[in-house]
Amino acid sequence: MENKKSKKFSIVLYSIVLLSMVIMVYSFYFLYQKKIVEPSNKETIVNKFSMLLMFNKDNQINAHNIKYGWSESREFTIENYSNDTIGKYKIILEIVTPLSNMIDENFVYQIVGNSISNDTSNKVINVSETPIPVVNKDLGTAIITPKNTHSYKIVFNLKKGAKKYPSENIFSVRIKVINAD
């Protein structure tokens, strides 16, 4: 008789444990759905900054056998064609191959930016004559209002007084524009 009671008690106990495990697994699944999966579907939608970038030539300059008086320029425009979002972007000089491992004060770049809008919240990047770095350089962050265009001209040149470089010298730089948000 006692064996029968013990067996019955074990079955009830195992059933309760099994039911508790099923409830626990379902609870974890429910909480996971509530905290992880569903919130991403309920987040506020933020308008994205839509940017169009156009270069007059390629965005990379490759120069060989640079001598005094060498100059190269690139012009590009950045257009914010979104209807309601103010955008931020960065202009980066990515030095692919430096002319030398040392900065030369007479090997310089200059960037001039203009906006078609007179809105005071616009900000373009302007850099006066500055020595070209030997590593990548962030030129700054600009702000562009909706339905606006920024135009830029960047000029690289080797001025008189620069140190002499070997005849097989190579300089390569890439101009990158990235979203700063």
C-alpha cells in the first residue's frame, strides 16, 4: 500500500515539475518577445538624411613625379534632397600613398565650401592653406538643410620652397564624404 502511495506521489510530483518547466519556458519566450523583439517594431521612425554626392572627376588623385608648381583640384557637390531632415556629414582626406613620411609645410591643400541657401543653420567646411597630412585627416563636420546643395573645391599644390622629392615619387589621396549622424 505504501508503495502505491509513493508511486502516486512521484507521478504527481513529476507532473508538477514538468508543468512548471513548461510554464517557465513559455514565460521566458513571452518576456523575450516583449523586451527584445517588439520594441524595435514600436520605435519612433526617424527620417534619414538623403544625400547625393557628385564629383567633377574621380574622388581620388594619383600624382607621379611631382615637381614645384604642381597643382591638382577636385570639385564636388553634396545635395540634401530630403524634405524635412537636416543632415550632417564629414569630409575626410584618406591618404593612400603619402609623398613622404614627413609633413612638408609647402605641400598644401585648401578647401572652399559654399551653400546655395542663406539659412544660418547651414555650415560648410572651409580650410585655409594647410600642410597635407601623411595619415588620414578628418576635415570637419558640415550641416546641410533640406533641399539644399553645398559645393566644394579642394586644391592640392606643391609650392616653391618645398623639399626636393625623388623623380619616382608618388602621391595618392582619396576624398571621402560620410554621414556624421
